[in-house]
Amino acid sequence: MIETTWRIPGAPRLALLGDFHNGDVAPILAALEKRRPEIVCVVGDVVSGRVPKEGLLVEEQANVLPFLRGCAAVAPTFLSLGNHEAALCEEDFAAMRATGVHLLDNAFASVALGGRRIVLCGVTSHYVLDSRAFRAKHPSRERYPHRERDTDWSPVRSPDLGFLAHRPEGYTILLSHHPEYYPLLPKADLVLSGHAHGGQWRVFGHGVFAPGQGWWPKWTRGVYEGRFVVTAGLTNTAGVPRFFNPTEVVFIEPR
């Protein structure tokens, strides 16, 4: 794992973390402790989605809650929901909130830094929206109701951005797990994403494949248009190794 620093004019000092997938907590928290950002932004996929054998998924995946608790101990931590969070139930989300993180589930929050208001908005993955639509259509006493992959799939394929119309004024940061949402999002001071895992293999500085973008994706790692930052993520969950594409903790500093 490497530490990557990007300098963006006007940005607060923050850490960008994505695609933890129940990985190794220690090096990530060590990097945060060393750099002490003002804000920690986690752009989803903290779990590796699957149905647990018993209990809650976030408790069965033993590193998830310690990861969130450790981030919140360093700085105010804001979490948006990625596609793997579609597997979670409401009790999982309650356990995540209990760590001290601000769970931004199509919601916003604000924090005062250096005499100005920082507004953080979490855009929820369409996979989570689809999961909720499925559960509403198929009421069950089970925490994790069974569903067939190719049946009862709702038409939800894009984010619900209505909540953003009510956000307060201030320096606005959008946490959006999916970089492919970027053209759909309203203009913001800073947009943070993950999901692409750096393109898995990188050739001449470009990712080869990313979910949601396909081959030779446009947004995989780095800064785009001076205000859109995509992290290559903290783990590898694919069946093939990453090449020329280390996992990373991203720090953003004002220029």
C-alpha cells in the first residue's frame, strides 16, 4: 500500500479511503495517525458483500467495525454507501453508525473548519437502492432475504440525487462510490470516488478495466478536471492480481 497526496486549491486537509472490503486495518490507521487529516472520507465498499452465516454481516467481517472506529478516532469520518453495502440490513447500518462515523445514505452533513462550513454529501449506490426496492416488494422476516441474481431486478440503475437540492451553502464535497456517476452529479467543489480499483491493470498510466465503465475506463485513479478525485482503493477483491497498480491511501491537501 502506498500513500498518495494530491493538492487541490481550496480543499480541506482530508483522507480519501475506498474499497476496504474487510481488509487489513493496521497500515491504513497508521497512515491516518501519521498525517492527521481534518476529515476522513470513506467512499463505500467497506464490506465484501455476502450473506453471513449468523448474526450481522459487519460483525462477521471482523475488520469492518474496527476500521470505521479507528477512522472516527482520528478525525470526523463520513461514509457513503457502495455496491457491496447492498447486502447490509438496517441493523448493520446501526452498528456502523455506533462506531462514530457519519453514515451519509443519500444525505448530507456539515462540519466547521477554519471558519468556513464544509458540506459533505453521500450519494448511495444504485445497488443499495435496488436492494431496498427488492426488500419492499418481497417482505421477509429474514435479515438477508434470498434473491435470485437475474429475477425481480428493479429498474433502478442510477443514483437518486433529489436530496442534494436541499443541501446548505458551503464548500461542497460529494462522496460517490461510483465514478461513472460523475456526469450525472451537480457541480460541487470536490467529488470523491472509488469502485474502479485503479483499472486493475495499469498500462502507461491508464486503467484497463473497471466495473461500470468497462474496458479502458475513463476514471480510475487520480485527479480529473481539478476537482474529481478517484482512489485506486485499499484492497484487491478481483480474481486476477493488480499490475502496476498498488493499493493506496489518498490524502488531499490545499495548494
